[in-house]
Amino acid sequence: MDYHFVYKDVEGTSTEWDDIQRRLGNLPPKPEIFKPPPFAPSEDPELRLKSKDWIDERTAEELDGLEDDPDNDDNRFLEEYRKRRLAEMQAAARVARFGTVLLITGSDFVREVSQAPSDVWVVVLLFKDGIQGCELLLQCLEELAARYPGTKFVKIISTDCIPKYPDHNLPTILVYNNGAVKGTYVGLHHFGSRRCTPEVQVFKGMVLRDVFTWSSMVDGYWKNGMVLEARQAFEAMPVKNVVSWTAMIQGYAKIGDLEEGLQLLSQMRKENVNANSGGANL
């Protein structure tokens, strides 16, 4: 058998004879040595530096899990910002957990009301269908529940809550906090009778009242044409601000009692209340 051996040296090497032949043009130019492109590994999104925008896009569960991740042993994803962002999200979740008036039964009462977390105030409406006062108060509570989602609003048929509870006591409001009754309001007269307003509802159920809640109360009375009640609430305010003064002055202006409005404006100026900050105008 005829064996032919082909010897191949390291790629790119050449003999002196081949080099002479290439100079004479008898051989084609020596091909370039093959060089593969430089290796560039694909970017791992998990290894990318974490920014505030990146953290803002994470859910509360994802942020909570980052703390126990053994790969996150440096400062690159802003540990302090992560904690603050997580706290903000948890606080927002606590505030927005309600928002509607929940219908409960007698068997639900302990779980939904008595055992509610200590930081949650619960407003309970005892009602019955077909009683006009109950329907009116429920409308107010539904508006309040949407406006104050951090407060829990529930409704329960009166006799499911208290057996043989008399219908003439309806509607009844119970205010609970930390498992205890903080307020009881029997009948619609506590809330302005037929002129019941959400502002009155909120104010009546509050244990602690500040200048802002007082001002909201005054404004709510004016919106519902309750002039005497508005004035009584205004005079009872421990501290008045420009919002409460403005609500009174503009209220009198709307009903055409300019003399009373001007007297209040003069009194406000004597007490050095800045009218420009609240827009008190006649």
C-alpha cells in the first residue's frame, strides 16, 4: 500500500521555500490566521447594579426577599432605600385595605369587629331594610368608606347583632377600637336627622378632633344649608384657622347675609389671620 503522510505545522507557520515562492508570485498569499471574536458573556440582569428606579418597580414580596438573598452582600442596591420603600408600601397597604361597607352576620362579628387589629377603627351600622333612616345613613357611610379606606365600615342586621333589638332605635352606630366600644349613637338625630352628611358622620365618631376635622365639619354644615349648626360648630372650635374662617364668611355670602360675613371678616383680621392663604373673599 502506498501511504502518504501530510505533515502540518502550527497554523500560520510557513517554510522559507514557500516564502520565496510567494515573493515570486508562484504561491498565493498566506491566509490570515483565524482569530475567533472576543468572548463577551451576555449580561445577567440579576447582576446589574440596582438603582432607585429598579427598587421602585419591585413588589413588597420581592423587596422583602432581597434581605435574605446571599448574593446581595454589598451596598449596590441601596439597602436603606430598599427598607424605606418597603415600609412605604406596607403603610400604603394598611391604609388602603378597606374602602367599602362590608355586610357581616352575627357569626362574623367577633372576627370582623372585636378582633380587628388595634390600629383599626371599626364603624358598625345596625340596620334593617325598609327603614328610611337606615338607608340614608348607609349612603353616608358608603361615601365615607371610600373616602377613608383606613377605617373599617361594616353593617349588620340589628337583630343578628342584638336579639330583639327594637326597630325604633335604628339606625344605630357603634364605634369600636381595640376590641372595645368607643362610641354609641342611637337614632338619626345624632347625625343631623334628615340632613345627615358624611362630614357629620366622621366628626361624631372621632375621639380626637383637630382644627382640620372641625373645619370639615363647619364646611359640611354649610353645604347642607345648616346655618345654625355651622355657626355653633364654628364658635365651639378650640382653635380656628383660615379654612374655618373662610368657610363661614363664604357661607354667609352665599345666603346673602353680607353684614354677618363682613363682621366675621373684620374679626378675622383683628385676630391676625392671613386671609390671602385661604382665599376669604366676599
